[in-house]
Amino acid sequence: MFTDNILLNSGVNHRALLDAVFNKLPDFIFVFDTREKKFVVCNPALEHQLKKCDMAPADFSCATVKNIIHPDDFPDAENAFKTATLLQGNDFVEFEVRCKNELKLYQYYNTKISVFERDGDEAVYLLGISQNITERKNNEVQREVYKNRLQELSFITSHEMRHEYAKIQSIINLMDNRFITDAERSDLITEAKKSIQIINSSIFKLNHKLSFNQNDEFFDLNNEGKKYSKIVFVDDDVLTNVLNKKIVQALLPEMPVEVFLDIDDALASLQKNSGDKGTLIFLDINFPGRGGWEFLDEYATFSTASNVIVLSSSIDNRDREKARGYKSVIDYITKPLSFDFIKTFFEQLQTTNA
């Protein structure tokens, strides 16, 4: 171990016990020579870690330790060692440092340093012990993330949604008032639409926060060169199909529109006309029985086209991620279908095809 003059030599049994603790302790123990500026003792746990990081314990010095300590933490570690040489009695210096492991990933260590042996007033040897606290630090970070997210959820529900809900309630109460003019009633409807949009946006944000999925990115729309000559709606709701068809016809009066209430009917028609590459499909995913996912699975067996837009009431990010896995899906939007989406979508197509 170390030279006899710096060992607690209280008897053979005590020494054997200390040796056993030293050899089996999972925390890192080291003795630092302040004159030579190097580590002269490392317990087996530290030696094992150094070897896994391709470092020889015998060469463990200030220069080599700098290679594994995070650059932002090294000044604090260096200062802690300097401070430790000035300690009196049983005082110690405590600090946290990030060190690379064998996978080149940084882990957190809580380190305590005290004076182990003096030569007069000079601290000749420093004793240190480092404990891996990575799991604890990660838990602390996660708790802070959850805390912030709960605060965000509270703000969304108590302010954004409740505020707009109250506005809509007030608008509804005024709508039947015979003393308001038609112009005022029109203004109220406009304001109600704005509030509905804000509430819808808030619902998205709530779902996004509750899912703890922060990777809900937009789909990569690659419509370059695409020209659609027909639109197909696949949805089991009759009224939804009627409204969606009206929206398209209002903006694109020359565009043929077909609607299907049944997955199998839609698939049969599309397979029959599989040579037609100009079909844009709006697909609902929630059907009684066979649904949108089954449609996408079967559609892929006879078509290589990327021409499906999932149009769903679901705002679950898991559905978005699942849809993203299908080559045929070019976007995922939530109901209701809007004039703005159709207008923007086809304007972008005209721009890319120009």
C-alpha cells in the first residue's frame, strides 16, 4: 500500500481490516503527493477505472487527470487541491467534477479532500475519496424538468385555456341578445374563432408536455415535382367527409374529390387505379374495426407513392411518430381540415413545380 510512516499502524488485525476496506470499497480512494504533483496511491476500484480508460495507474498525475476531467470542471478541481493544502485539523474540501468513463461519457463524482500527512506546516499528502453520483444528479435534473413542466401545464390550463373558455362563454351569452347588431354579432363570431384556435393550440401543448416527448417535429414535406389530379378522403364520419369535400371544392372547383366511409372500399378503388400517381389521400386513422394503420399497411403492398396525409382528431405524439414510419405518409394534421391548409399546401406545390 503506502509507506509505513503514513499508515494507521494500530496492529495487524486493524491493518488487515483497513486493507480489506481499501480493496473492496466501490468509491475511488487516492493519496496525492503535493510535492511531486502526482497520485501515489489508488485503490483497486480507481485503478480498474483508470485501466478501462486506457490510463496506467502508475502514470496518474495532474497532467493525465486533466485528460479525463471535463474542461469546465478542471479549474475548480485544481483550486480544490490548492485549498486543501491550507486546511487545518479535520477540515476537508468538497467539490463535484465530471470525468470521462471508458465510453467517453462524462459522469459526476462528488470528491472530498483532506490533509493526510504534514511535514511541519506543509501538507505533504492529501487524501481523497470520490463517489459516483451520476444517477443522483440525473434524478435531480429530471425532477427539475418535471417541476418546470408542471408549472407550464398549470399556466396553460389556468390561464390560456380558462381565459379563452371564459371569453367563449361570454360570447355565447351575448349572441342571442336582441340588442346587438349583425355587425357586432359577426365580430363576436370572429373572436370566438380566435379563442377556439388558441384553445386548440393549448391542447396540443398540453399533450406535448404530458407525453414527455420533446421530439415532435414537423414532417419533412418533399412535394417537389408532385402534381395531384384527384383528392380522396377516407373517413367513417359522413358529415366530416361532406365538409371536407366542400372545403376542397370551394378552393379547387376543378379538382375531383372522392370520399370513402370504409377502409376496404377505399383500398379496392385505389388498387384498381394504382397506376394513377396523382391521387392525394386524406386518411383518418380511427375507424371501427379495420382502421387507418391497417390501411397504410395494405396500401404499401401495391403502391410506392408518398401521397397520404393523415387527418385525425388524435393529437397523441405516439400516433404522429407511428405515421412518420410509413413511407406513404407525407404529413400528419389534426381535424378539422381548414381552408388555410388546403390553400397553403397547393400554393406550395405550385411554387415547387414552377
